[in-house]
Amino acid sequence: MKDNKSQPVVGLFVTCLTDLYRPEVGFATIKLLEMAGCRVEVPEQQTCCGQPAFNSGDFNTSADIARQTIAALDGYEYVVAPSGSCISMLHHYPELFSAEDPWQARATALKARAFEITAFLVDVLKFDQFSSQFSGSVTYHDSCSGLRELGIKQQPRQLLAQLEGVELKEMEESETCCGFGGTFCVKYPEISNRMVGNKTESISQSGAQTLLGGDLGCLLNMAGKLQREGKPVTVRHIVEVLADMTSQPALGESAYALGKSL
């Protein structure tokens, strides 16, 4: 742990899905950052990153959202999120402004200090001192944005390798899209369903007990399909395992199903 004078100050970009569907992922991210010696703050003015509007071609709305987000995240040494998808959107912000617009320089500055959590721990902090307890076999899904836009591949695997009792069973086509794709699954539901069906088959054939990933959109999509197919695979965000926060129901499970009271 670093002393207070040298603690990096990190602004946590919570993301919509974490806020609305899985707050535990946000708490786990904070725990990991604090374990790694960071001081974490959660800017109250943050909202959506603007990716749905951007992917739909509504660049005016995207720029409005970008200004809001840039202003909310100003002043932090680093900005970190438990989502390759949302961080990759922050990296697109400079494209929304002309070279003459002062917001482009601010967007470029944010891009340089915005990181997905596993990449931040491995590439920036070089952190590998975990005391977490997790036993079982896992397989890992490489999300499209994290892999293709941010180069996240070995970082989560390197972190999982630090945990005693974890056996990584790679699935076939771990880099293949799960079919979620934000609005893609709404516009092309039949194609999306076929894609996630192919994905859950690969997950099942890996023989792993738990599916891990770094983007909640992908994980919610696959968890729902696994549940509908009756496949006994637990689904969690990787930060929950790394932070030793797996006592709560997994994605797609309910407290009642685990014999717990709400």
C-alpha cells in the first residue's frame, strides 16, 4: 500500500449497467483499486458514456454527453471503469469535436488517462498482490470492445493466475462476439440469439464451472441464455472474483434460488 502522498487519485466511472443492474461490480472495483494503493472518488455528475447514441449515429447527442462526462471527470489522475466497452467510448470522444474546439483537447486528455480496470491494474499499477479466495474452474469471454479497441486479452488472465485454486479452462472462440452488441441485439434479435447460442455451447463444452468477463452487457446476455438453456454455469464479472466478493447471487441467479431471504 502506498502512503497518502503518493496515492494515485482515481475517478471511478461507474457505467450504467453497474449502477442499475450490478452495483456489486462497482464496489468490487473500488475495493481492488484501494487494495492497489489508490484513493478512489465517484464523481456525482457522471452519466452514461454516450455509446448507444454514438453507435446509432446521433453524434450531436454523443457530443453533449461527452461534454458532461469530460467535465465530471476533470481533475482526476486516472479514470477507471469495470467495462472495456464504456472506456473505449471515452477513447472515441476526440472524434466528436473539431480541432479548433477546446473540447477536443480536453477529450484527448481524458482518453490518455482512462483505463479498464484489469488493464489499469496490470499495465499501469503492475499490481499482483491478491489475498482473495476462490476455488474452481473458470472460462473467460473476451468482449469485443475490450479486445479489439483496447487490446485487453492477457491482463485478466494474468490477474486470475495470481489466485490459488483457480483453474482456467479456455473455451473455443473466446474472442467471438456473444451477440449482444448493444442495440444490435434489438435490431437483429434472431442473429443475436444464434450468436449467443453458439457462445453458450462453447462455454458449456469448456467444462468450466464459472464464466467470467469484463463487460456486464456481454455477461448479462450470456447469463440469460445459459439460464434459459438450463446450463449449470455460474456467471460473474471478473472483479467480483478478484476482490473476493462472491457471496452474493451470481448473474441470473436470485436470492430465493440460493435459499436466502431478500
